[in-house]
Amino acid sequence: MSSSPDPTRSPIPGIPGLDLPSLRKKAEQAPRARALVLIDPVGAFVATLKRPLLPLMLVVACAFAVVPAVAFLASARRQGGVETVVAGQMKKSGAFDRLKLKTVDKEEQAATVARLGKAMTVLVPAAAVAQRLGLLLFVAAACFFGLRGTRKSLRFSAVLAVVVVGAAPLYVHDVLSAVGLLAFDAGTIDSKNVVASNFAAIFFVDDNRSALAVALHALDLFSLWALWLMGFGVVHAAGGRTTWPWVVTFGLHLVVTLLAIVRS
């Protein structure tokens, strides 16, 4: 009796058989699939869960966070020094009032600003990395521990991996911010509003210190996109049927916005 042909083998004589399931599996695990998260989130999260590559992705996420910080420092040096830009930013944000620098003499003001300028060369990149890692780890931990009771097989590494991939809109925003900072002088634009993708920029709200302006700044299209994607990734990792990840992502954003409004 003749046996049925193996569908995973090549029917052409002389050509080695093709293991189609193996090839499909390799395609699903390809690292480049993660880069398609903005247009194919399901495929990106499937690839991420099959092969997390977590350490590498965390390094990439931090590298993107540093890009606009380095661009800001480069633009500041080109304009005349970090100290000059720091002084301008402090006046715009009201930091001069909070630090009571208006009440001291000019020499002491200059010395304080000079110290802050030197510190900024280290603090700006370090703060960018700390903020990015803090966001990713907090969202992943809150989602994981909130779902752990009903999803025993859920792994923290998997949750963190999809959160890192889901934050891709923030990485796009990092690159666009860096391009804007390099194209313009850092002292002439708002370093926190370079891309103008938030509602404050859309509606031309110039007052950065009012409660309304702070709330509108928080409604950034890239940030909201990232919050949705991170939540969607965790839902996918958890097997669906839960809204907890979005409660975590958008709830955190709301709390941070309210705190910023209170400080304004």
C-alpha cells in the first residue's frame, strides 16, 4: 500500500524536504515582528510571547529614552551653553520663583545656574532612563499582581515584555522629539512639547503653568496610544477577558496628571 504524502516535505525530487511548521515558527519568532507593533499589534505580541528577548528590549527602550535627552544637550551647547538654556527654562517654568533666586544677587544667581547646568548633563539622561524604566516596571508589576490570582500561569517576564513592546509609540515620540530639538534651538522651544502632539499644542494653549494647560499637555496622542497598546499587550498575554490592564495604564496616567495639576 502506498503511504500518503507528507505535506511538510518537498514533492520535487532532488530538493531537500522543507519543514514548513519549523519555518512558520521561525517567522513568528523573528525579532523584526516586534517592530511592526504599530500596524500589527497582535502579530508583534505573539512574537514577543514566543521569544521575549526581555533584556535586549529593555536596553532598546532605555536607549530611545536617552535620544531626546542627548539631543537637548547638544542643542543647548550649540546655542551657547547648557547654563544659558537652563536659566531660560527656569524662568519659563517659574523655577526662579520656587528657588527664590530672584531675591539673591546676580553673582549668586549665576553660580547656582552654572551648577545646575553642569548637573543637567548627567541628570537629564539619567532621569529619562529612570522615568522610562519606572513606567514600564510599574505598569507590568501592577498588571501582573492584579491578574496573578486568576491567571496562575501568567509570568512577570511575559507581562513586562509585552509592556515594553506596547510602549512603542513613546519610542517614536522620542525620535521625533530629538529631531525637533536638533532642528531648532533648545532655548526657543518647549523641550517637553517639541512634537506638539498634545492638546495644549493643538489648541494653542501657551500657559504651561495653569491647571488647564497641565491637563491638556497630559492628553498627548503618542502617550494615549502607548497606554492603549500596553494594556492590549497585557490582555493578550493574559488570554483576554479582562479590563484590568487598561485600568492600570490609564489610571496611572490620570493620577500623575492630577498630581501635576495640584503642583501647578
